[in-house]
Amino acid sequence: MQMNAVEFLETLLRIPSLSGQEGEAAAFLTARMREFGWYAFVDAAGNAVGQLGTTGPLVVLLGHIDTVPGMIPVRIQDGCLYGRGAVDAKGPFATFVQAARHLELTGRLRCRLVLIGATEEESASSRGAHYAREQYAPASCIIGEPSGWERVTLGYKGRLLVHYHLEQDAAHSAGEQPAAPEVMVAFWRELEAYCATVNAGRDRLFEQLLPSLRHVASGGDGMTDWCEATIGLRLPEGVEPDALAGHVASLAGSAKLRFEGGCPAFRSPRTTPLAGSFVRAIRQHGGKPGFLHKTGTADMNVVGPAWRCPIVAYGPGDSRLDHTPDEHLDLEEYQRAILVLADVLAQQV
Amino acid sequence: MEAICPECGATVELPADTMTSEIVVCPECGAELEVISLDPPTLALAPEVEEDWGE
């Protein structure tokens, strides 16, 4: 007997799937998709892939099935489903699966659908999306991330992670030489000042270069003192990761830097047929459609520039709950999003 | 079909296969407009773009 939409998501939430450990979740998803009669498999990147439809344009539904750490007891309480990944982003991927199934059962499937539950979106590698990028050339793409059922995400900022490591000869703290942590703090302040220069006159967060200090540690063994730090940078359009890395390196003095996860910002216009399909479907379900630009980064940044097709991100859930101990999804919203997405997919001909 | 841009008053040509909720651009002022009706052809400012968290 097949699961209903809530049972399906609840079961998926009960399967831990930290980045790099998505195997059990992928096996569950492909088994369920095979039960629907779809062609389903786990690809070389560990992605759970399901395919249905034989004619019409190719539409890729790209979600991710890995989560950040943090065990949240899975439960339904006051109409909400609690669990790690309920919002970011097993809920949106479950919405993809259920909407595709609803579309098929109501006889409205007129396109070819590829559903991809991707791996490692929450790590800097974005392994699953990088692999998928080389496998498909869709006519349109929907990324599975929480936007809320009435809204559609058009773009994400870019990202660059900076790993800083400084070593210097140990010195007496009463001496003239700045301590290793002081040198790192001076670097951080210079970087903040540079970002403030870039951001002058820019009011919207989407247009700003935003630094965040995510990790600091220091120590010494009597001969050498050291300090290390990890800095995250959220990039606006027009700031390329490689160029920014070069500038950051020029501020770092003798410290060694390692850069990771660089990707530019990406934004899709709201004038695409796909965006119009969402506006139409949301209105038909009594909603007030809106569009979003997000201050974070998603797999849209990976596939959007390569596929150059109409692309949006969509999924139920409040993204303010991403990565929090209170992560939960309103089940009524989940059901609405399934119906909206099914209507959107029915328009892809 | 023709409709009036609510932003600048210019006439906007709409192709015959235009659908409601399509978002078009006014050739005069560049405003992005939603087709809210086909009978008669009517345009309104497109849904706003807001900023949000994540992911």
C-alpha cells in the first residue's frame, strides 16, 4: 500500500541524511518512485533520481535530500510536522514527488519530468548538483527550497568561503609584536571595511557584499603561535569569486588562505513563462503571489548559469526555520504547495 | 491585443496567445506588468520582489 503525502514526508524525515550520508534516504526515495511505476535510480553522485513522462519538454525538479546536523524529534503537533529537513529541504523535495504523482494520476502530464534528490547541497561541494548539471539540458527547472506556498524565489546571492591560517614566532605578550589573534582581527577589520566600501549606497541586502566570521581558534606551543579563522562571504551580482579571492588575499599579509565553495550570484527574470505559470497557479488557489531574492546560496547557483533556462526555486515552508532547532512545516501549506506545483507542471507543454 | 501600461500610460502590444498572469515588459518605461485580464486586456504591476533568508 502506498503512503499518503504526509506519511511519505514523515518517513523521509525519520531517515538521518547529513551531507555525504544520504544513501538510506536516496534508497527510500527511489523505492517509492519505483512503486509509482517511474524509472528511478541512484546516480553516480548519490542523487535519488526519478523519471516519468515520454513526450514534451524536459523539466528538471532539483531538490536536495541532505540536511545540516541537529536531531529534532519527528512529530506532528498542531498541524505541523517537526523534523530536521522539514523545511530545508526534504519538505520541498517531497512536494516535488507528490506533485508529480498528482499530475500523473489526474492525467495532465504533458512533459518529461526528472526529479533529482541531490546530495551535499549543505556542504560547500554541492556534489549532487554539480553532477546533475552535466547530465541534463532542461527546458525549465525548479529548485526545491522553501519559499512559502504563495511565493517564488528568483535568485540567490553568491558565496565564497575563506579559510585563514597564520603562524608566527612566539613572542612575549608584553612585547611589540602583535599576537597572532590580533593580526587576524586586523585582517577581519580590513575585510569588513572593504565590504563597507563595496556596499556604499546599496540598500538591499541582495546587492551587498556581506562577510560573516564563522570560526576562530588560536594557540601556540612556546615556539610558534597560530590563529585560524573561517570567513563566509555572500556575494552580490557583479562580484566574481575569483576576483574577490584575489582582493582578500591582498589583505592577508603573511597568512595562508584557502578558498572554498566559490560561486557567483544568480538571478532569473520574473518575465519567464515558468514564473508566469506560478503566478497563475497561486492565484487559482486563492493566494497572493510574490517573488523573492534570497540572501543565501542554493543549487540554483550551480545549474542556473549552465542551463540558461527559465528557473525558479519553490517549496513550502518558512526559510527562517532553516537550520534551527524549531524546524517544522505547516502540513496545510505542504498540501497547498503540492496542488500549486501540480498545476504549474501541467502548464509545461 | 493592446493594453495600457498602468505605470506610464503607454500602449502595450500583447501577442494573440497571451495568457493571464503572464508577465510582460512595457516597451516605453520598462515596468514589468502582469496580465490580469484578457477581456478586456488589462495590466497591473507585477508581483513585488522581496528579500528573504536562506538557504
